[in-house]
Amino acid sequence: MKFIDYIQLSSEERLEKFLLNLSVTNRTPAYYVNWEKVERETKKFELELNTLNYLIGKEAIYDEALSLFTKQPELLKAIPSLIASRDMIMVILSIDEQDNMSFEQLNFSKIDTNNIKEYVDFTKESGLLDFLQNQANRSLVDYVYGVETGLDSNARKNRSGTTMEGILERHVAKISKELGLEWKSQATASFIKEKWNIKVPVDKSKRRFDVAIYSKEHHKVWLIETNYYGGGGSKLKAVAGEFIELNKFVKSSEDNVEFVWVTDGQGWKTAHIPLLEAFNCITNVFNLNMLKENFLSDLLKK
């Protein structure tokens, strides 16, 4: 289907076409691990980790650790990374033999040199000392590199949106070059006003549009937001509502401004009603397949 035919359909018909060719995934190979971040996080404590290799395989490891950390307390800053934690300040629950509970706080960013024993007790009770004594058999830098790779997988749920932004930006860059348009990623209303002298009403003072495109010939701006939802859930209703309201703000501009929503993912099949409400209000709702079919390019040529 061509763009010109799509926008002439009713909202129900456009929604039907939209749902027919949703992407199965937007996961490029780069989705799985952010290697730059893994390397950056590992290098933070590379010196400390290399020094802590001293403890690997030690017999009286508790005494060795107490002695080492007493002499070099800053080495303790590497402990959270060894137990796969991003927290540098930990609140720890202790339960004694009588089931009495107590809480203590260990600050690994600012080491309390008067309580080194408490830190060492933590490394013992967390199982880290046993690991260093009986399981670790190679560089702790290599070990933490693996830990960081695993921790990075937790960021994947946020990476789908970043991936969509990257796809959109590449697409927009190509089209803008072909059509002689200007564009900006993460554009604010203030930037658009200062750069292109177009006023954009926004729902949030710190709102950043994923992409803004400007036509000098028509003195017009297109504002594009993008996201991806592989799974369903109540969040989709809120998302649809947010963009309905954002579209209303954009349309209220005294200048020539148009809103575009590029979204995709099988999750939208579970949110038919809120998505239909969005289609009733927003004319330009495209998925990745529609970008491939030049819908955005045709819109910008209008």
C-alpha cells in the first residue's frame, strides 16, 4: 500500500493495515550487549581487581583479606562488581541465632577505615571469600568482564527504544539528505524555536522529541516520537494516551507543525482499543514496514 492511499483510509482501516505487518522483533545484533559499557565498567576497578588476584586460592583467606584490606582499604571499592551489584552503598540485614534482626550500612564508595572487619565479614558471609579461595582460578578482571556482560543484559528492556531511535535517525538522515531538509535528534522546543523560529507547544517543560525535521521551503517542522513494544501490558494504554495528548499540544501550535508516531512490536496486538483511540486522533502512525515502504519520505514530500 502507498502512503497516499493509507492516509485516506478511516482510522479503523489504518489500524487494520498497521496491525497486519508489525515486526516480530527490532533486535539488531547490537541489542544484546553494549560492549563499550561493559569495558568501561570493568576498567573502573581494573587496578584493584588485579591486586585482589592475590587472594585467589589462599588457605587462611579471611585473615589474608583482613590484612590486605587494612593495608589497602581502597581495594574494597571493587567488591560490589565482584558480587554483580551496581550499589556502592549497601544496607544489609543480619539475623542472629535467636532470630534477632539488625541492619547495617556499608559504604563502598567511601570506605570506613575504622570498620574494615565489617567489610571483610560481608565478603565472607556473601560467599565471595569462598569463591576466591576455592573456585576462582584466573584473572578477576576477566571474571568481572563476564559479570558486567551479564549485568548489561538487564538494560535490554530499555534498549528496544534506543534501537528504534537509531533506526529512525538513520532513516531520517537519508531522507533529509535526499530532500534537502534539516533534522535534529532529541530536539527540545527551545532548540526548535531558536534554530528554526517555530513555536512548539509541549506537555512537559523538558520534553525532547526523538527527531525533529525542518523544511525551510515550507517553514514547517515534523516532530517524531518512536518506541517498540514486544510484549503487552497495561502500559500500552498509558503510552497511547500520552501520545494522543502530545498530538493535541503539537496541533495547537500557531506555526506549521505536524506530529508523527513511529511504533512497532507484537505487543500492540493486545491493546487494540487504546491504539484505535490513538488512530482516531493521530493521522501519521507508522510501523517499521511502513518506513520501508517510504511512508515517511512521502509524508515529507507533501
